Amino acid sequence: MASLFTVDLTLVSAREQGDVAFAQALGNNEGVIELTEPQVWVLIGVFAAALFGMLGVVASSLNRTMDSKFAAIDSRFLAMEERFAAMEARVDAKFDVINIRLENMDRDIQALSRHVFGTDAR
């Protein structure tokens, strides 16, 4: 089957021969806009601007989300610190009661030992 393109490749340079062979492999490309056209560069610029715009939106959204989550975690830690402080105060109060009871028991045991062993002045 004969090719649609009949080009004498001996008249063109080696680079152009590669370009022609590539164009023949792709088929008919007469309707393709080349990269030198202004419309192509405008589209590249629009896509690049859209990409950077979306990157900025996503980054700011992520930043706001992370800030709100960190604020929530900080408030939870503050609540836990308050709970631990209240628990520590209750435990300290209970130890104070136990210390008072032990002091009273020590006083009573000393009084009993003085009475039993005869060192009591009464």
C-alpha cells in the first residue's frame, strides 16, 4: 500500500528527515496548532495560573483546617489539665485528713503506752 506522503528525503536535512518521518507515522497533522502559536502560550499561561491558584486555595484551606484542629486539641489539653488539678486538690485534701487522723492516733497511742508502761504521771 502506498503512503499518502511522498517526499524525497534526500533533499532535506537529517533533523527534518526525523520530523517528516514522525509526521508520517502520526498521519495527517495539517490541523494541529504548533507550539509557536500565541493561542498555545495563552492556554499554557491560563493552565499554569489555574494550577497556582488552586495550589494557593488548597494551601490556605489546609492551613485554616490545621489551625482549627490544633485549637481544638489545645482546648482539650487545657480541660484535662484542669481535671488533673482538681483531682490533685481532692487527693491532697484526703491526705491532709489522713495525716490529721494519724497524728491523733499517734497521740492516743503515746497516751496508752505511758499509761500501760507506768510512765504516766496520773
